[in-house]
Amino acid sequence: MASMNRAMLLICLVAALNCASVGYDSSMMSSLNILQSFQTKFGITAHTRGLLTAVQNLGAIVASLFTGYFVDRLGRKGGILIAASLVLVATVIHSTSTTLGQFFVGRIVVGFAKAFDIAAVPTYLAELAPPSKRGFVGGLYWACWILGSIISSSVGYGARSVGGDWSWRLICVVMAGPAIACIISLPFIPESPRWLIARGRETEALAILARFHGNGDENNPLVVAQFREVKEAIQMDEMSKELPFGTWWNQFKSQKSNWHRGYTLVALSVAEQTVGSSIITFFISDVLDLAGITSEKEQFAINIGQAVVSFVAALIGICFIDRLGRVRMLVGGTVACGVLLAIMAGLTAKATGVAAGRNAIVAVVFLFQIAYSSTWTPLSFSYCAEILNFTIRAKGMSFYGAVDSAAGFFNQYIIPLGLDGIGWKFYIIGVVWNIFVAALIYFTFIETKGLTLEQVEQRFNGVPRDQIVSVIEAYNGEKPISDSDLSDKPDGVDNIKVTADSKA
């Protein structure tokens, strides 16, 4: 298998910058929820705090209805460009807000950016990364969400001393930084080879596959096999487009594998939002207030510290994805988060009256971020992109984004109300839920460790892991690509054909 090279690292950097733009927003709201000047400016209460934090999910839900179409139509890079551009629009709206309504609109625009980001970037990375490094590359994407949080937390800590409205406006302005860097970098990375084949640019796609999967060798068996497999998948997609929608839908839902994928997307998106991270990430001020730590300076310092710890934990976690496997890491992370929520409940109930107890709560916050960030952060989006086949990958990620945002809206709106209403008992609900989620993942999710995207497709079709057919064998990878395999034509021309000998 091909190893990571400088070109792949550049691609990871661009994806990281795009994700950091969205990640910046989460910690931005955490910082704003701490700042008294922001609270006073807009008259923030527990209800409006939860609504302002959660409302970006409404924008993501609406945008997810069409992001898959645009990512398929304009390309994966086109989707990344739209996401970064929307962040710039949101930056202007946020930083110039004079009313709660205007800030509310800015939050919705951020949701639009998030939806495009989820549909485009994991799809792009899954289609381009070498199979042996796909877990690492995909995990790095969402790990850099935390990088945005670190930047945001640090800016928030510094802006605190500015005073007045500029203490929060400055935090909003800096959100544009990662997005601008992403836009500048886009011309230097290639498009997804699978998308290029779908647009008839097959020679270009073959060269990119060879560069990233075959050390530059276009006759590498894996490269040859993947090229032919993608052509066949796209041919089937083109044929399905000619069917009436009712017929196409009946064929789609008749496949057990598609129902399994849909269930996995829903289960993972809901779990990702509800295993406890939103409490620590978005509402750290509520958690610390409940623990008796009310100093604005202390809360900002803890917010920065937990973001840095999370990023380091995520970087460590992505190094083990391709070794330990996806299911094992998700189950372990969920159980660990549940245990730490239980400890948090006990400490908050009994130990907030003494300094040692408050310090212990802070320690649990950091341990929770280690448990979550080393497992769920690198896997929650990359795993979804892996289990979707080419023809439904972008649209499937849009669907995932919509469900994830719906769960996020509910969760982020409820959290401050729950903490305010029942205090430490709210953590107990999370403990019970995490036990259920861990069991669900262990018994129903399919392990994708060490498999190519084509082999993952076989697993969802019910093929036992020890009976998986090698993609090289299935698509005659030992036979080099010939001129008859290539049929380059301009974009938009339906020309996808599979030569008879490609399946020989």
C-alpha cells in the first residue's frame, strides 16, 4: 500500500483548515457564553444561550437537503470552496451584529457552512486516501475541528481583556482566518479521482489514483482494479438515473445493505451528539458554574486547556484507528465517557464545597475530553464516509449531516436547561444512555479496518470478512490499463463504459 507523501499531507492540511473553520465556531460560542459583555449586550438567558448555540444546526438541516447535489455536481473541491466562503459570510454577520436577530442569522449561515463541510470533506478524503491510511486521513479531518477550538479559545482569552463590545466582536472576526487559508490552498490540491471519472476525465483520474495509491505507477494492480471498479459503479449509477424515481427508489430500498447503512448513519449521528461531549464543549461555563468555579478568567483558562488536551488526544487517537479498528475504539470511548460522567455527577453532588472537589471536577473535564477526542472525534465522520459506496457517498453524508444537526439542535438546546433544572442528576441520564450506545455499536456496526472501500461494500452485502474477494482479483488488476479502458470526453458527456476484458 502507498504510504503518506507530501501531496497527501497537503490535502490533509486543506481539509484541516476547512474543518478548523467550523470547529472555531463551537469554541467561539463557548467563549461567548463565558463573556459577561456578550451576555449583557444581548440579554442572554439559559433559554437564549441554548438556542443561539444550537440554531446553527437548523441551518445545517436545511442545507443538507441540497449539499449532496452540489458536491456531486461541482466536485468535492467545489463543496469545500462553498463551505469556506459561507464561513466568511457568517464572519461578517456575526462581527457586525447589533441585534440578537442578526446574530441569530449568522448562526444559521454557519450551519450552512457545516453542512457543506460534512458533505464534501469526508467524501473527498475517503475517495482519495490510500486504503491503508484511510482511517488516519479521515480521522485527521475531524481532529482539526479541535484545532479551530484551540484558536477560538485562545482568541477568547486574549479578547477578554479588550473590554466592551470588541471583546466578543474580535472573537467573531478571527473565524475568517482558517477559511481564507483554505480558499488560498485549494488550487494546489487535486479533485477526487472518482468524481473525475464520473465527469469523463479518466486519464486525469488514473494519474491521481496512481499518485496516491500506487506510488506513481499507473499499472499498479490496486490502482488498475480501483479504476475499473469505479467505472463500473458509475456506469450502474448512470443507468439508475434513467429509471423513473419510483422504480429507482424501490430498487434502492430493496437492498438490505442500504437499510443497514441508513441505520448506521442515524445511530452514529445521534450518538456522536449525545455521548456527552456537547456538555463540555459548548457549555463549559455551565459545568464550571455548577461546580462553583465562576471566575471568568479561570473558566477561559480551563476552556483553552481542555481544547489543547482534546487536540493532542485526537492526534494520538488517529494513529491507532488503522490498528485497533473502528468499532473497538467507538465502544471503548463510549464506555469511558459514561464512567467519567458518573464520576462528574458524584463530585458535583458532594464535593463542590471544597477546593479539592472543584479541582477534581476540572480533572474529570480533561479526562473526558481525552476519552472522547481520542475515539469519537476522529471517527464520527470518517466512518460514515467509509461505509457509503460511491454512488450515494456525498448524498449519504448530507443525510448524516442533517440527522447529526437535528440531534445537535435538540441536545444543545436541552443541555443548559437540564443543568439549570436538575443539576448533577443530568449527568446520570448521560451515563445510562452511554451504556445503551456502547452495546448498540458493539452488536450492530460493521468493522472496516484494513478494507478497501470496495471490500467494505462486500461486507455490507453480507460477505463474511474471511470470504471477502480481493478487489485486485475481482477487477483483473494484474492486467494493465489500455487505451480502450480510457474514454476521456468533456464534462457532462455520458460516456462511462466498462470494457469486456476489464471483468475477465
